[in-house]
Amino acid sequence: MAAPKRKKTTSPRRGNKKIMAPSFDNWEKLDGVEFHRLKMSVNDFYYRNFKHTDTIEWCFQWMRENEYTKQDIQSAKKAIKHEQVLGVRCKMLLDGCPDFNQKEDDYWQSCAGTGGSITPMTEWIISKIDTAIDIGKDIIEEKKVEDSKKKNVYVPSIKERLQDTCGGMTESIEEFVDDFCRNPDKTLLKKFEPINILRKLNAKPGHARIIRNWYIAELNEYVELLNPPTPAQKKKMTEKELDFLDQLKEGYSHLSKAEAKLFLEMFQKIVSACDIIEKEAKITRKPRKVKIKSPEDITKNVKFKLSDATYGIASVPPAKLIGANIAVVFNCKTRKLGMYYASSVDPKGLGRPGSGFNVKGTTILGFDENRSIQRTIRKPNEFLPTIKKSSRAKTEKMFATIKTTETKMNGRLNNDIVIMAVF
């Protein structure tokens, strides 16, 4: 029985950039055989352990260190893609390998079956780089020409595109207008329905506005032709307006009054069709979805005092104000305790049931201006600790016991006001 065939295995490139290549230190002490073997081992090391995309970067590094210009390097990058040997040789020079070693050449000449001689590595490197620079310059020039052509390509505006589309939509309308000018027939006009033409072509409001502008001027001329000004009105008109009337009569003198009325009706149909398209779009347009803000988003800019150590009180989150019916606030600076009551009707004054408080900026909205009042507390350290733990009913009763002068609230919050409770 034949032995199973073994799969051929190849040593993969390790790609470990941390491993070190053999060093060229003290290469002068080596004879020709030893130097040649060292050179080949370094070449083989870089070839096996690095990809061509890594080795080619060494070529550009060598160019930078040998006074090549930025333009030369950019040109070379366009042409050099897979030159792995070129990159490895540049790396060897960067690592300290001599450009030419006479001992190596002597050894090479002594070997049987070898031809030619060992030349300086830079001769081959410079030749390859110069060729790449020339090719890269051509590539860059071609790219510039292509880019300039792209820049010079005319791109029509949205308005121009709309007008081109409208031109296609009005082809059948224009055909009818031309035929009607040659034969203004009343029965033919009754069959003319431009609204159906525009609907079939899925005309939008933008199309309708452009098409209307194409025909509205002629419609206005027929309106003025069939509704001439009275003698009293003519006396008030300027010379320019009178000249226009004379030109209008002369221009349409070939039409009888009945024919002019037919032309007026035709243009009215076209303009009215455009108006209908616009109005229908407004009715059928889906309303924009309103983004509903959370109470936290609505009240994020509210100014209030988080807590006050003197009176031992802390504020509730201002987001609780949204939709609430009663809010208790205390001004630490003026020692005024206030009670906000929500309005019994919609804050916008639409007569609907109130939806509680709302907030705009740092102002409370939707409160009853008559019921919402504040009073000064004479002994806040005794009064506030009790009220901050009270229920709604108890809070209202305690507030009623304050006998100081009451003032109306304005809805504004500030950095001295603590929102004590919300019901």
C-alpha cells in the first residue's frame, strides 16, 4: 500500500517587526566569503520576514536621506508598488552595508561558473528610482488632466433640472396650444384637460410653479385685452401704460372678441391646473413629525438653587414641573414662599382643559396669575422643615396661616429659588 502523500509546507513570513537582522558591524574584518554570506543572509532575512508593503517604505526612507526632493519621492510612490528587492537593498544600505566591497568581488571572480562582476548597489538602486520617478511624473500629469476635465464638466442646477423636466411635461400642452392657435375650436377646447396631463406625469408643486410662470403672462394679456379701462381710468394712467394698451390691441387685432375669450379660457385652464396641483399637494402632504421632548430636555436650562444649608432644604428635580398642578418655591434671598397653581384652561388660551405647568427657558408657563401668590416668612428655620415634608392639603393650610402681605408670582426662576415641592 502506497504511503499517503504529505502536503507541501512552506515557511510563512513571520511578520515580526521586533526581531533583529544580522548586523554589518565590523564588516571590514570579514573576508570575501564571509561578507558575501552575511550579505545574502541579511537579504534573505528581510525577504522572508517582511511584506513588500513594508520593504518599499525603506526605499522612500533612503531617498529622503540622500537628498531627493519631495516631488521626486511623490512621483516614485506613484510608480513603485511591488519592488521588494529594491526596498531590501535600500534597507541594507541604511543598516550600514557598504555600497561596494572589493573583497566580495574578488571572491565572486574566483568562483567557477560565475559571470560579470559585483557592482555598487547604488548603481542599480538609482537606475530603478530614476525610472520610477519618470513614470510617476507622467501618472501625476495624467491625473491632473483628468481632474481638470472633471472640474470643467458642467453640472446643471436644481432649478435647471426642474425646468428641463417641466419642458417634457408640457409637450402635449404645447401641442394643443399650437393646434388651437391654428384652429380656435370651442368643442376642441372642451376636451382639453391639462390637470389630467399633469397628474399622469406626477407633477409636483415645484413643477406647477414653473409651468404657471410660463403661461401666466399670456393669461394676463388676454384679461387686459377683454377688460379695457374706462375713460376715467385712462385719464389716471401714465403714457407708458397707454402705449402698452395700444400695442396690446394692435398685437391681437387679428382675433375677434369671441376668439379672444376662447384663448383666455384655454390659458385659464392651464394656470388653474397648476394651482390645483399645488393645493392638492398641501392637503395630501404628511405633516412633519414633531419630536417630543422629555421633561428633562425641556427643563435643562432652568435656573434654580439645588439646596440651602442655612434653612436645611433641597430642591426637587425641575423636570417634575412639567404637567404638575401645584408648585411650592422658596426664595432664599427674600425669604418669600410662593405657591404656583396651574391654569384651569390651556396655557395657549385655547379654552381647553389645562395640561399643567410647562417651562420655557427658566420661566414657568401655564400658571394661574390670580391664584399664584407669595408671602414672606418671618421665621423660615421653624416653618420650612415642617412644610417640606407635608402633603398637598397640609401645605396649602400652612401657607394660608402666613399673615404677611401677599404678592403675585411672575413665573421666573433664578439661582436663589429652591423648588421645594411639586404636586
